[in-house]
Amino acid sequence: MDTNGVGHENGEVEALPFAFPSRFAQIVGWGSVVPDKVITNHDLEQIVDTSDEWIRSRTGIEERHVAADPKETTATLATEAARRALAVANVPPSKVDLIICSTSSPEYIFPATACLVQDALGAHNAGAFDLSAACSGFVYGLSMARGHILAGDAEYVLVIGSETLSRVVDWTDRNTCVLFGDGAGAVLVAASNVPGGIMASELGSDGSGADALIIPGGGSAMPASLETVSNGSHYAKMDGKAVFRFATRVMASATRDVVEKAGLTIDDVDLVIPHQANKRIIQSSVLRQLKIPEEKVVINVQKYGNTSTASIPIALCEAIEEGRVKPNDNIVFVGFGAGLTWAACAVRWSVPVDTVGKASWWTSTRRQATYQAAAARSMWKRAMRWVYEVLPTDPEGRPIWPEEEAEKEPAAEEQ
């Protein structure tokens, strides 16, 4: 059927009075950041009943970064990753049309963490919202960015994955605290007439497995109370065996499905960047089931642990730095997470990465001035809201300044 027409009950298609131009969604900027504080497996031996050998053999993790500074939050990490992505693309925040922030450890229940990032960037033309699909969220975000761009609703979309999971894990539970780390990664997706970019996506969910990986407390089902806090309901709970079985199955099937949707074969794939949850899951699903050679798979879980939705963009940035990403490469992003959810995207990389160098002094200064101006604008808006709260207003909602009030009083007396 002609997709540029309107279908009727009799099966005929009426041509629309316009045609969509060819548009593609290209990744043109990327950036990542992790906190400075590192906790090794040997450090964890002093906290819980575990060992370096036990953690390595079951997960492949050797160390993880955690946000030890209270000023390091999901929003601040997301903002820094976004700034780096914009710098690579050399695109100012004012040109961003939409910010999608995927996170399972948001700044607040509301407002959205994405809105805090929008304010910090000074992206005053951008819409912003959070996406909750756990570790699959970044790939869900790429799919949504592609949809907005192909529909003509946006020219530039920031997709961010950011987590401070160290603040929602029980550091006395060796089954979870050894797994997770903090960090953020971001990409800038841009409209382009160059074929390629995000070619296809595969999204899935199975809510019957919701209890397998969950933070039960703090929502409407179990509102925060003294009891929920004291019994640890606000910490992440996981059925490790159930998650492992689920992950090894869907990682392989989602990769096959998205490769087929993109019109490719497994042999056409140049690089797979999977969610970095557990080295054994990656080995079982991507390496063994799909028979993809190890040199085509990015694995860095040993350095960062499971950073949830941030793991794929962090791994992408590292792969670019190592020279593993080249123009015309076919790349697959694939992940799984709580929900249960899974997602995969097939991308034909079209942007040269060897031309990205250190910015000039003038460019760096201009960018810094942009973010300082954003901070000043935010303070001004907050001040004006305070003014509106303390001053009386006219019928149209505008504040009446003291001198205006004084002028009105004599006029009233004369009458």
C-alpha cells in the first residue's frame, strides 16, 4: 500500500496533497561522564560477605563508579553528558527541539529530570520529558527520537541515559550492591538527507515479569512511610536467576529481529553494543547464540558495572575513542531491563569520528558563556516568580509595583 496516501474502506488510496521529503535520523554528537569515586571488588569485601573472585566469575565486574559527592546527581551527570554531545556536534542548545532523558533513578518523582537538564543547558526551545524503561530506556529513546525526526516534528533531539543507582541499592545486599554503578551518556540525533542513521528498532515488554526487578516502595502502590523506609522497600530487589534467563533469550531474539527489519544479516553487522549488565549474559546471548565474534562486541562492564540505561551510550563513546566505530559501519544497540522490557536499534553510522578534535579557545569560551547565561536566565525567572507571588497583580496577572500602587491611592481619594 502507498504510505503517502489515505486509505478508505474499499481499499483505495487517496493521494495526500503533499509528500514527506526523505529524512533520516543520524547520530551526530555523543558524550559520557562517570563520577570520580571508584569502588573496587576488594572494597566491597569490606562491606558485605563477598569476594573479588565471586563477583568476577558471576558478573565480570571488577569496579564501578559511584556518585559520592551529594552535588553529583542524575540531573548533573545528564547535563554534563549532554553538553559533551552538543560540543562534538558543534550545535548550540538553542537548536535542540526535544530532550528525552531515560532514567530509573530520577531527581524527583516529578518534575522530570529532563526539564532540569533543559534549564541547565539553556535549551529554551526544547520540549523535555523522562522515559522509564529501565536498562532498555536509552534504546527506547533512540526509537522515539527517530520517530519525531522522520515525522518532521524535530530537527535535533537529545537522548540521554543517566543513573545514580548507588542511591537506590541496599549496600548490605550482596546480590545487588555488587552490580550497579553510576554514570550518564548522551547522543544528539539530527535530521539529515544522508541515507543511514537509525534504520530500525525493535521494542518489547512483558509486564508479567514486573516483580523480577523492582523498587517496590515510593509509588502509589506502596507510598512512602516509616514502615516502607525501615523495611528497605525503597531499594532495588532482583530475582537474579529469572532476569538472567530472560535476558539471554531476548537479547539474541531482539538482535535478530532488528537486523532483519533493517534489511541486513547478522554477518552484515560490524559492531554490537549491548547493555552492560553482566558479562555472562553478553557471552551467552550475543557471542554464542548469534555466533558474533568477540572482536565485534563492545564489553566494558568490568570497568563500570551495570549503569542501567547509561551503559550503552557510555560503551558507544568508549568504542569511538578506541577507533572501533567507522563511517558506514552497521551497529546494533541492544538492551533489556525491568518491566520487563527489551529493545534494539540498528544504526548505519554516517558521521566521521576522526574529525572530532579539541575545540578552539574561542569556541570553548563561547560555550561556557552560553551555559553561564543559561544559569543567569534561570535565576532571573525564579526571581520573577517570587515577585509575582509577593506583589499584588492587576486583572491581567501582571505585578503592580509599589510606585504604581502609590499613584493609585491619591487618584482614589480625589474621586
